[in-house]
Amino acid sequence: MIDAMHRPGSMTKFRADGNSGGIWKDVELVACNDVQIKAVKIYTKIVAEDGSAIVSISADVNNSSKRLIETEVKLFIRPKNFKGDTAIAYNKAIQLQPGLNNIRLVKTIKKPQLWWTWDHGKPNLYIAEIIIGAPEPLDTVVETFGIKSIQKDEKGQWYLNGRRIFLRGMRYISSLWISEATAESYKADLDKMLDMTINSIRIGSHVEKDIFYSLCDEMGFLVWQVFPLHYCYSDSDELIERAAPMMREMVGMLYNHACIGMWSVFKEPKIYGLPNRPNNYGRLCQIMYESARTYDPIRWVHTGDYEEGVQNIMIGCCQPGDTDLKRTPIKPQIVEFGAMGIPDLETLKTFIPEDKLWPPDWDTWEYWGLFYNLMFGFGRVEMGNSLEEFINNSQTYEAKVIKEQIEFLRQHKYSPVCSMYLYYWSDACPIIGSGLFDYYRRPYKAYYAMKAVYTPVLVSLEWNKDPYVIGWEKLWRPVDPFIGKLWVTSDLDTSVENAVLSWELVNAATKEIIMTGSQTVTLPADSSQVYGEVVWDDMSKPRGQYLVNMKVTDKDGKELSTNYFDFTIY
């Protein structure tokens, strides 16, 4: 596992601390017969003309004896998580020469049950059981797979089984030390992601345990897997020779998982400041791409952040907090958005010594993950008069800027945004990080803010300020007209007829309602559009803080989205 950022001393000379390498799974010695099934690759193809599916199985079988073995192979394909009869029962005679043999089995399922993300259908899975040997089996392999198609068009839009989908995603690392992850801890994280209506997960800079991908298969998360290369490596012929087979091995290891939707060969191959930097993107990434595509010619293979329509938008963290978003070019795949926050005091005390906490010993804080220039230079977070105030101020800014990043990006759905992934689900170790949760899974304020707006239907407001700056207080003079466009974004498969969009402008202190509005609207499936405006053009607005509270309900009164926008007349 490789991870450059999520470790103690990551941006100091101590960045090798917190070693995450080594063996982190059980090691077993397995006794076997003369015949061993070494690898199984299951390729599926939906036939457009009749809706059937071809299942093509390639099995590498080793005959470790010195003689020809004449035997048979049996194939059974049956439903795993849905009701149905055995789809395939098949056997044929085979001959195994000494050494490695390849067996190809091709069968058709006439009415396949397709794999979907949880929000667009059911994540239907099949089991393929391959048995070699008769009458007694010499070796048996059982593989889980799904039948699906996933494509990206020239605009960067994603199509799952021919249906366009928007990816509300999350970057994820279970722990800096992968050995800590268990089926139970993975399930707890994924259950929370379901509760937040996340439908896609990006794994960058590492590979999780196999059980993680199996759970994503079963729960219906689409996974974007990145090969564990991050930042700067040699672009020598020797390194490329070593890395390319590893790329193929990773793709082969995860290929059969239904959840895998796309690959990346390198995370951020151009993001480093060396004066004579190696040409990772032009050399290494191209061979890694070829290695991945050779094994998997179906899924999209991305040659590295931030190329091919892929972008990072982390206002107040990786970009200045006063960035004008409306003058910032936006790309279709937002693989990182988010900000940085300081964890709760209970967590902070687990890794920063008491005498270094307040006033902060900046060398110690930097070692444990604080980016001083980003926190104070880009985010302009105020320290306050106590450690508790500092923690609260950082988490409040993180929550607000993440909320407003989401609103802006969702308003620009398909214009051009097609996917978005928060950086990060949880801090990978006890550290000052960018997670919704800290290492101990205690939530930051950002968790609650994001959960409220990362919903299949979102109502949000676009305000009339130039430059368009998010995360900080929004200020209007009493004579300035306040104009807010009311957006509703829907990721639903079907339109919502006779929905009700309502809003109210409220004085935050007195709770006085200044004005209200309501209208009946139709929300087209898979859309984002403006439905009206909130206009307050009184030339003598009272000074104070105000809220625009917004809500969308269906025709039966069921709440689809609630949100707010806060601003100040000064």
C-alpha cells in the first residue's frame, strides 16, 4: 500500500513514519492435487439485439504432473442474491498438458438479471462454480460476478446498462494500516455511505482487502480503482518494467468484481515541484495504461489525475478561499473536492502532547497533518482565543465550504459535472486530515452538512455576487438587491410530477418572515435546472443575518430536499 498524504510527517522530512508497508493479510500454505485452477476471468457482454448476456470464462489451469491428464470440466452458474433457477449447468471433456493450460467456457444467459448501483436498481449477482475432475474433483473454484455494462461518452457522462447516471461519490481509505480493516468495519462505513445516498467510491493510492469489494458488489456501490502510485517516481525503463506487471496483476485480481467501474493508473503524476521532474505521465502512465487495457479492454482506463477531464476542486484547501468559481474552468470528473478540519479535542489529545496543544506548537501540529499555509492562507480560518474555538472555527469553515462546493457542482450537473468524490471519508490514522470522520469515526461538522445536501434531489440557491466566492460570509449592503436563483437537481430515474418548491426569507435573529414563495413544478428525471428567483430589492434592508429556507416535496407532501442559504446585510 502506498499513501503519501495520510501519515504522520507527510509534508516533512519524517514522511516515512507510520510505515504502512509489509504483509497485512494471513499467509497460508495450501496442499493441492496435480491440477490447480490458478486464475479465473469472467467476461460478460449484454447482447443489444435480444437482451441476452454472453458469459465467457477464461480459466488458467496448471497440470503439475509430467503426464497428459484427460478429464472434464463442469460449470454451474446460479443466482447469488436473487431468486431464480440455475442458469447454466454444463460439462465438457478436456485435456491438460503438463504445465499451464487455458480453458475457455462460453455460455448464454437468455434473460439476465443485471447489476445496478443501489439507487438505480438491484445489485444482482451470480455465482460461477468451476469443477475440474471426474468422478472426483481435482480442484474447484467459486467466483461471484455480475452482468453489467459501463461506458463513458465523449462528454464524460456515465452510462450503466445504457442508462445515464450521476455519480455522487466518496474517496475512501479504511486505515493507513490495512490489516486493521475487518468485514465489520467495512460494513459499518458502507452502511453510513448508504445512509448518505452515496453511490460511488474512489479508491486512490492503495488497494483495500477483497472483502471490501465483495461488499460493494453486494450493496451496489460503483468503484473507481486507482493503482497505488502517487506523486513522483522514476520514469526509468527499469521502474516501468517492474510497475507494468503489477498494474496487470491488480486489474486481474479485481476484474471479476461487479462493482469495479473504471481504473486509473496513477494518482497525480504531475503534481510535484521538482525542477527536473521525471516524465511520469508521458512515459510510465502510458505503459501502465497499455498493461491495464490489455487485460481489461472494456472498462475505461484513466491515465492519471488531472488529465482527460479529471479535476480537483478543494476551495480553501488546495485552492485559495477567494477563488471565483464562476471564472474557474470546470471539468466533468471532480475526483477530489473538500477541505481540511481539526478533529475534536478528544481525538486531538490522542496524538498531540498536552504541552503542544495550546498555544499550538506549530512544528508538532505540522507533523500531525496541519497545513499551516492552507488553513490560514487559503481558508483564512481564525484561531480564536482557545483551542476549543480554533477547533470549532476550522470545522465550521470545513462544513460550510464543503456544503457550498456540493451545491455549486450539483447545479452544474452535466454542464459539465458528471461525477464528484469528496476527499475523504475518514482520516486514515490519528491525524489532522480532510475526513468526514476522524480516525476513530467521530464525525466532523462536515458530516452533518454534507449529509443534508448529498441527496438524490437537492434544492439550492445561486446568489448574485461577483466574484462568486464560497465558504465565507456572504455580505450585501442595504441598498444592494439580493437575487437568488432557485435550483433543483434530481438524480432520480423518473420525473416527479406536481412537486412543490417552497421558500421563505427569514431574519435569523428575530425569526421574522420577510417574504415567502411556493410553486408546483415538474422535476424531470436526471436533471438540474432553475425554477425561479428570490428577489429582495428593498433599498433599506435592516442590517442583520438572514436565511433563505428552501424545501421540495412530492405531491403527497413527502420531503425530497430541504436546504438553506445564509447571508448578512451589513
